[in-house]
Amino acid sequence: MTTAVCVRVALERAVHVLSPNSDAARIEAETLLGHTLNKPRHYAYLWPQRPITAAHYQRFKALCRRRAAGEPLAYILRRREFWSLDLEVTPATLIPRPETECLVEAALTLVPPTATWHIADLGTGSGAIALAIAKERPACQIRATDNSPEALAVARQNAARLGLGNIRFSEGDWFAALGDRGYQMILANPPYVADNDPHLERGDLRFEPRSALVGGPDGMAQIRLIARQARAYLARRGRLLLEHGYDQGPQLCSLLRGLGYQGVTDHRDYAGQQRFAEAIAP
């Protein structure tokens, strides 16, 4: 028979379990407890002596064990906030990251508020980029593609839950899923980690879909493919925005200029790292 515990005791035990592998053990414990009880994170401070049912406590401990084993918090919660949107994420999708919000921010500075552009998001995953732009530019038509049916199912669910009707989803590799041409903007956060990068065996990356991370021996294989093929799908003066690794900017910008793109610019993320390139189709 499981002895009932109160919120405070459950939380302190969880912090002890999570501390060896987390620099934010208390925050994560509070978040997991709130998720278990369907309460806000600060619930532990409001009702520290309130007892937890045995069923809830067992579930809470199971979630903490998963986190202690390294599983990303976003996958445990099946949620991640991106651009103030509450998105569902699963192991079939990358976990949206704050640096990719810089890509969205730059895109929105280029798209007039009342524009009726056709915009494509390649390799959409959870739909983060496409959904953020669809929300902020409701007159635009967004096409989001991915070669993973599981990822597209998540993206479609996110779009439906957020009530965004100006977005369509297509399954297939990069441009093969688009069909039509003449896009005023194409965006992508493609795989750009090198095959043998040691970071693939650390942290959250161990749990994320390898196909959405790895971009060949130097990490640039998919970036090169998109850069070369995008010109055929962009309208004249259409914009291409590509996220890349922190050290890939010079090589990508050189490639884009060599392919005839104009106005090639590399942009930094919120941490000051070179993060995405912008180019204009001639």
C-alpha cells in the first residue's frame, strides 16, 4: 500500500531525483507536478501540504524517472511554446527552439501585414514556422511540407487546434511536395548537423528524429539541395530564408551568391550566433 504524500514532499523528492542531471531540477519538478495534477506550476507554493493521490504520485514519479534518464521535457509534456503558440510535439518532430523564432521574426519583417503571398515552409515538423507565419499573416497562403507522415499529423493537429485555416500540408521530400511554383517566400530549418557530430549523443538530440538533424558529412547536404532547387520555385524577387549551423554561414552565403541569388545576408540569433541566411531570387 502506497503511503500518501503531500505536494511539498513529492516535490522535494523529485528535485533530489532530477538534480544530478539537471541545472533546473526544481523548475522541471514543478512543471511535471503541475502537468500530473493538471494544475499551474506554482500550485506547489499555494498548496504545499495538500495530499496527492497514490495514482497521481505514481504517475509523477514515472515522469520524473523519464526526465532523469534524459528524455526531453517537451516530449514528456507533449508540448512546447513557440512564438507564443502552444504546440504539440512528439518524438516524430524536432523540438522547436527559440533561435528559430529569429527566422520567423525576419520573415515577418519582409511580409507586409496585408500581403497575400504564397509562402512555403519545407520540412515543417510540428508546424512551428508555418503556423507562426500563418497566424501573423492571415491573408497569406502557407504550404507546409514534410516527408514524415507522423510529423505532418502533429502539424495538422496543431493547425486545427489553433484554428488556422490559411495553411495546407503536403507529404514529400522538399520541393517534390510543393507541386506548384511562384512562391514569394520559401523558408526551411533543414537538417544541418554533421553525421559524426558528438552533440548527437548528448542532451535532447539523443531523442530527436535523426533524419531531421543530420545533414551529411559536413551537415550541408540538404542545405545545398534546397538552395539549388529553390530558384525554380520562387517568384521573381522571392525570398529564401534558410536556418543553418553556427559555423556554416560563410559557406552557405558563398553558395547562394554562386547560384545567382541577390542580396545575400546572414543573420544572427538571440544568442549572437550566425543562424540563418536570407537571399533574393533574381
